[in-house]
Amino acid sequence: MANQLRLSIDRSSPVPLYHQVVQGIEAAIHTGLLEPGSRLENEIDLAAQLNLSRPTMRKAMDELVRSGLLVRKRGVGTQVVSSQVRRPLELSSLYDDLTNNGSKPTTEVLTFAHIEADAPTREALHLATGAKVYHFTRLRKVGGKPLALMENWVRDDITHIDEDLLKTQGLYSILRSGGVNFRLATQRIGAVVANDYQAPLLETEPGSALVTMERTAVDDTGRNVETGHHVYRGDSYSFEMTLVQR
Amino acid sequence: MANQLRLSIDRSSPVPLYHQVVQGIEAAIHTGLLEPGSRLENEIDLAAQLNLSRPTMRKAMDELVRSGLLVRKRGVGTQVVSSQVRRPLELSSLYDDLTNNGSKPTTEVLTFAHIEADAPTREALHLATGAKVYHFTRLRKVGGKPLALMENWVRDDITHIDEDLLKTQGLYSILRSGGVNFRLATQRIGAVVANDYQAPLLETEPGSALVTMERTAVDDTGRNVETGHHVYRGDSYSFEMTLVQR
DNA sequence: AATCAGAGTATGTCCTAACAAACGGACATG
DNA sequence: CATGTCCGTTTGTTAGGACATACTCTGATT
């Protein structure tokens, strides 16, 4: 007998049904109720058991496949992925990541200015000549240890930003509070060695390895809201992600 | 008048209708027919124009939203993203990436062995004690310039691999020919400085920056097929990707 | 005994049909 | 003039059905 997935679906909840199923199966996998490698019942039976239509059930499983927790094969069935799957890279700020992990990051604002955008910034954010942006550099520490040196440019026609705010909140959190709905970001990850400016701030040696990230984020109205250039200590930070076929 | 998206849909083609739409819209965006920032007609009208049902049209647009070419907003509509969106990180090998970009990579096989898997490899590939794997290290050059130093472990119960094959084909191409259908991979990207072994092979100095990537790939039967540890010259390689909300 | 064909099963694609919810602008009201 | 309400538009969610296709296993044929 297959695993009985005793999910409870609340049809009066504002949470979409398919998402309730996603959460239920995720929980079942993380608690070990659904073992890695085990096969799920077929879509139609599962849908019937939960009194859902097949498209709804399938949409839920689609999400789980995309997030890498399940693999499907036509004519065969759907399995829980046997490996420990890490959460795919998400559109979140480092601050969010760290607080989610239970750490307590602190932020030092090194510079802060409200200035006219220079040419590269105007291009990255699609701004007209003369447009102004917030420009600031921050140093993020976790447990007193420096982790990241971040330089950002944010368009100023969205929400007010000041130095005090940046000390207590992540940039993305501030922007979200300001009504920005992020939709996507393009980023590039590479490596450099620490220079004489970066090394002392990150409390490492010039010549040590740093992970670099350049990112530009777009909101739901298609505006390029923010662009940044971050460097992380190579000995304490790396990017984990799950790539899914198709 | 909105952009007339004169897509042609071939209902006798084996290519799914929704995918034909995806390709058509992608092409329209890349050729500039659909300008960045422009609004698409609504889903229902577009579907009607192509004689498709709304779910099919919507599935196509879902994919485009996921790949970062479009952004949607309820009550408003769907827009072409204004920024140049890079192709999201895909489940492909470096060799594929380079050949797609028109470069002509060459591969040197530095070591090749068919050996018993050690403990970390057994764990990464979920193998039993005593299981054997192919283990090899390769140096990849583009235009005569070294780019990547790659060390891989591949389970041996899938397809035969030999040194000559590795010289002429990418690993993923070999495995796909062997019947492997990759579904997902988890990877981690970081930074180190080149050591005395890596530097001469990559024709760089010890102490220069390298991008590191560790990856484990899973196929459609849930098997962990391959795991590898690659290093790239930091001055000539970086990972680009698009992150999409939700 | 080995190979091939077919049945059964599960996912993949596609359709019609509704209703819900969020957004933006127009209009009415204080 | 400012504010709140309503309404049309557009995407979001859900249902139920039908057929296609790929895979596995089993039984029949050579």
C-alpha cells in the first residue's frame, strides 16, 4: 500500500487549493513521511482522494517538479527525488536569507547619497539623463564576522530611503514595503581576489578569494528598480541552486 | 492598435501547441517585433486569434513569465520585460554552452579511471559500498586558451565511457546518448584562489581568482547520475541567470 | 528460448466553461 | 478639492472531460 497522503484541504482558505497541496506534499517530504525515491500515487487517484480536479492536482505537482522535489516520467509515475534538494535560488535579499537561517545580521552603512545617475547606472535602470538615484554601500556582518560588501543603486521615484532604514532592514524588505512587487532579477556570479579596499573591510587578506554578484531587479510594472554589485568572502559564502530541466 | 502577433500554429506538428506559441513570442521579442515594455493583448483575445483555448495560451505565457521574458499583473495585463533578459541557467554542460555560442572548445583528458567509489562519491551518487564509477579530470580550452578544469564522477551502470569519447563530446551529450534523461541538478557556486596545481594548467598565476562549481545531476528515474567539481578562470567565466518570483 | 506485439497504466496535451480577485479609472459624494 | 465607491478589464483559480503518447509487463509467436 502506498503512502497515504493525509493532506487536509481547506476550501474556505484564501490560499489556492493547488498551493495547499504543494505545501502539504513539501511538508510530507521534509518530515520524512514521503521517503526519497518513493513513488506517489498517480495524479488522478490523488486528485480524487482530495476531491480536487486533475488540473489542480497537476498544477501542484508541476510546481513541485519545477522546484526539484519530484521527478515525473510518462507511463511510469512520479517519484520523490532521492537526493537532498536545496531550495532553489530565490528572488530575495541576503538579509532575508540570513534571517530565515536564524542568523542575526548587522548592517553598517558606509556611504549614502542621493545623486544623479551616471551613465552605466542609467543604462542598467533605464533612466533618462539627469534622473536621480540612491547610491549606497553597506557592509553586512553575521555574528560579528564580515560577510558581504554591497554597493547598490536604486531609482528614487518609488519610495524614500534613508540611512537609518538601511541599518535595520534589508533593501528588498524596504522596497517591498514601499509597494514594489519584484518579479525577476538577472544576476551574474563570478570570482575576484580581494583588493586593498575590500580586504580590511571584510577582515581578510588582499589576494583572498571573493564571490562577486551583479544583480538588476525588475518589478511587476517592468521597471528596473535596483542594480547592485556585491562581493562576499569566498570562504564563507556560496550560491546554491537547483536547476530543473525545461 | 496593438502589435499584431502573426504567429502560425501548426496543429499537425508534433510540437505541442503551447510550445509553438512560446517559440513564436520568443522570436517576436528577439526580433524586436514585440518591443520591450510593450503590452500584449489579453490572454483571451490572443487565444481566440490563434484558435487556441485560453488554458493553452496561458500555459505558453506561464513559461515565458517563468523564463523572465514577460511580467503579468492582474487586472492590468502582460508586458514584455524592458531589460535585456539573459537566458536562465540551464541544465547543460559547459561544452554545450560553448558550442551554442559558436566557440570551438577542445578537451584534454588529464586522467581517466574506472574505480571503486570512495565514501564522499558514494554519498553524492547514493551508491552502495563497492560500487564502481568512472572518474576523470579534463581541461577545457576555447580558442587555445584554458578555461575550465573539471573533475567528475559518473556511475558506471548507465553507459560505457572512455577517454576517446570524452575528447570529442561533452559529458552530458555522452550520457544523453546513453539514454539518460536529466531532470535536475543541484549546484553550488563559489570562489577560491588558484593553487600550484591549478594555475599552470589554466595558464594563470597561483593566487588568481577561480570560480568553483560543484554539481550533482539527477535523471528522470531519480538516480544521481553524475557529480563533479569544476573550476573556471575568474577572468573569463561567470554564471548568468534569471531569477523569477514564485 | 528469444523476440515481438499488445494491453494496461500514467503522464502529457488540449478543450470548454465558470467564477474570483485585483487593478485602474470614472463617477459620485463629502 | 479630496475621498470613497462602483464597474469594466484582465489575470488567477478551479472543474471535468477527452484523447495522445510513452513506458512496463505479459503473453504469443517464431
